[in-house]
Amino acid sequence: MAASASEVNKALSGLYGHVRRLERDEPEPGETREAALRAQAEIWDLLRDMRTMMRRDLGVTSAPLLAQPSGRTRAVR
């Protein structure tokens, strides 16, 4: 099931709070740097799913190209 924008927003907000508490040295139980990194990876997965769904809804079938500093282009996935 693809992620909705509200799911992604909730995940990002939760991760932001997690990181802020770590910065203040006031983490809640189970909030570690490693847990934040795992949550970040999960959010990237949600964002990829949402992006794919949005592109499909818009009828975009190929990945856009981005210019690289080298002058070459690459597909965005």
C-alpha cells in the first residue's frame, strides 16, 4: 500500500521530535541515534512509494533527468 501525504507528514514530524530530543539530551525511552537512522530510512521508503503513486496519477511514466555537476544527466528514481 502506498503512503499517503499525511502518513509521510506524521513520520517526518515524529522523526523531527525524536532528533530534537536527542539534541537536548532528553530522549524518550528507546530513542537512540540508531533508531532515528532506521526511522529516516523508513521515511525514504514512504517518500519513494508516494512519489511513484503521484507520478502514476499524473501519467508520468519515465523518470525525469537531472543535470549533474559533471554536465551529464541521470534518471531520478
